[in-house]
Amino acid sequence: MTEHVWSYQQTAGHLAGTDLTGYKVKATDGSIGKVDKHSDEVGDAYLVVDTDVWIFGKEVLLPASTVVRIDPDDKKIFVAGSKDQIKNAPEFHRDKHLGDTGYRGELGTYYGTGAPFGGRPA
């Protein structure tokens, strides 16, 4: 089941309409980059994170459900999962995947409740 993976958790502190662009993103074990793009669309919310040099300048797409807490004062977003779990997610290419429902399904399964976080179902 992945229907809630594209929605913010109620406890994350996200306020619809808040511009998260430029916020620093922290995994459980350190920084992974900054928000380059985000969506607040109900049922289709996500962050596109520019990883800088962490994984060779690539971007990652994180479903909104991975957001644990947003700190608007320090402009930081804390997400569930380690750097390795995020790094091992299905590879993201902005021009190919932003509108790709197949990719979204794969990512939803990776981060969703149907599999252990950070792993594909067996």
C-alpha cells in the first residue's frame, strides 16, 4: 500500500503553500543536500533534492511522507532514513521521471508501507 506515501505526515509541521526551495535536507545520519523543487499537491507531494557532491551532484525525489519534521526558522527539513537508504532508492532523472507514473509507483513501493523502508519488496 503506497497511497499515503505522497502526502505529508500530520506531525511534520508542513504548512501548505510554504516555499521549501533552498531548505537544507537532513537524513538520520547527516545532510543530503537542498530542496531544488517541491510539490504540495494533495496526494502527489514530493521534494526534489539536489545532492551537491554527496552522490556526485545527482538529484533525488523524496515522497512527502519521508518528511519527519520541518524547521522553518533554520530552513531545514528532516527526513526518515539514512543517506544510504536514500542513495539506494530508484534512480531519478528530472526530465524523465517527474510525470512518470511507473517511476512514482516504484518509488512509492520503495518508501511506502508495502516494504521495509529503504528496500524493495521480495
